[in-house]
Amino acid sequence: MAGYIFRRLLLIFPTLIGIITLNFFIVQLAPGGPVDQTIARLTSQDVSVSTRIGATSSAPAIDVSAQSHYAGAQGLDPALIAAIEKQYGFDRPLHERYFKMLRDYFTLDFGNSYYEARPVIDLILERLPVSISLGLWSMLLIYLTSIPLGVVKAIRDGTSFDAWTSALIFVGYSIPSFLFAVILLVLFAGGAYIDWFPLKGLTSRNFDELSLGGQIADYLWHLALPVISIAIGGFATLTMLTKNSFLDEVSKHYVMTARAKGLSEFRVFYGHVFRNAMLIVIAGFPAALVGVLFTSTLLIEVIFSLHGLGLLGFEATLTRDYPIVFGTIFCFTLLSLVLTLIGDVTYTLVDPRINFEARET
């Protein structure tokens, strides 16, 4: 197993390079970059605003009639354009920017944000706990609800309870998490009906003045709607996985043997079947957490104004803040690869019959 883990760790680096390279060239070559956005702001404001960027430039004066490849730059001093390019690092060729980024990223130097004047790594470390907490609390809610429900559905397979619960969880599965979040806001956050939960944010304004118990209650109060919104789509998959895993185990010979020995159904289910059926469910937790972090938290953070990595990356994309865009992509990719590896290791720990090294030979 150690050899398999070592090989997977080595594969993380080329995978990161490939993903970062692809995103770099897609984003860098797309129109509407930070230089274009700065030019757009300058041309829509008073001319004196341009002195904030161009006043300290020592570039020689160039004929203002010279053409620029930036949209909307007509009439601006080319020296000012050159100063803007230098400010954002676009005075260097594309390949130089690319190799500098790779060199910096593998020392975890993501540079500074274009607009917040702070190191990107500080912004990521500040926002990462929010995204992680959303994912963990959502997965905890999904597992605590889906596993008992899946077990009961397996025991009562084919009954009206099984049919009705299947219909309900698949209705929830068919509703996108962001749409469900909007519904919850309208119903329970003062949108039109009941004002039970806060509209946005992770804590109240007086959070620092509350006692420890009050801070915990306030934190959970703010998390309630976002976590439910994220979890609603995960109930169906895990519930049906638990049910089918139980039904598969029930049909095996050791269950018939246990029943033949006179063991009660409770002892058969919870003493033998439960342990074996839960292996695949428990081992899938890291992979399920990756799915939640990548598919659900982004829009939920935007809707509830939760300052996590998803919202940070979304805002950076709108403003073309490339250091933040690439930094969040790097962190999400690295987190995904590590959690996927943890998931594979978990499979082998809970079920020794799984041997990834044997599959590779």
C-alpha cells in the first residue's frame, strides 16, 4: 500500500501542472482582462483619475494617436497603457508569466491580489475554513439522515413507506441546491413569509459580545439554511446506496446461516449485515466531500453571502483578479486530489479485500 500511496503522491504534481496550465492559457487569452477593465474604468471617469496609475511612470511620451490592441484605449496616452500593463505584469511575454507562476506556485507564493492589495495566500487561508465547514456540516447532516433512512428502507423494502420516501428524496434530488436555497430564503428568512433565520452571513454583528454558548448557537443558526440547501441533493444518492448495500448483503449465504442458527432479525441486521454494508458507505466519505465542495458550495456562498473560497473565486472571476482565480483553482485542485487519495486509502482500511497495488500489476 505504501508504494501505491507514493505513486499517487507523485502524480499530484503533474496533475496540478496540467490543470493550472490549461486554466492559465484559457484565462490569459480571454478578452476583458484586468488591463481592459482598468481602461474601461478610466475612460468612464474624470481624466484626473488616470494620474493614480500614470503619474509615477517615467516612460517617454508617445504619440497618443498610436493604436492599442486594448478595446476602449483609443485616446489614452500609450505611456499610461504601458504603466497599467506593468502594474499587472502584462509587460512580460506570455511564456515568462507562465513559468514564473509555476515557480511561485510550488513555493505556495500566489502573489498579491490586484484589487485588495493583500497576499492571495492570506485571503485563501481566511476563506478556506468557511468552505470546509460548509462541506463538513453538510456531509454530517447527509450521513446522519441517509444512513438510518436507507437501513429502514432496506428492512421495509417494497412497502408503502419505501415507495413514499423514495418519491420524496428523488424530488429533493431533482431540485438544484441554489434553487432550494432561494426557496428557503423566501420562506424562512423574511423574504415573504417567516423571519426565522438570517438572510446572509456566517455570524451576527454582535458575535464577539456573545458568550461561548451564544456564539455556537449563533454560528449554527446562520449555517442552518446553507447546510440544508447543500445537503438536499445528497440524500437520494447516499440513501439508495445504503439501501442497496443492505439488500445485497442480505442475499449472501452468511445471512442465511445466521438465520438458520436462530438469530433474531435485529441481531442479523445490526450484528452482521450493518457492519459489512457500511464499508462502502463510510469509505466514500472523502469522495462525497469533494463532490459537495466542487458542485454545491459556490452558488450557496454567493446566495447567502458567505465569505468562503467559492465566493472569493466568483468575485475574482468577475473582476479578472487573476492571482486569486489561479490561487483558488490551485487550492481546490490540490484539496480534491488529496481527498481522493484519502478515499482510496479508506477503502482499503475498511475492506482489506480491496488491493489497488494488485490491480496495477
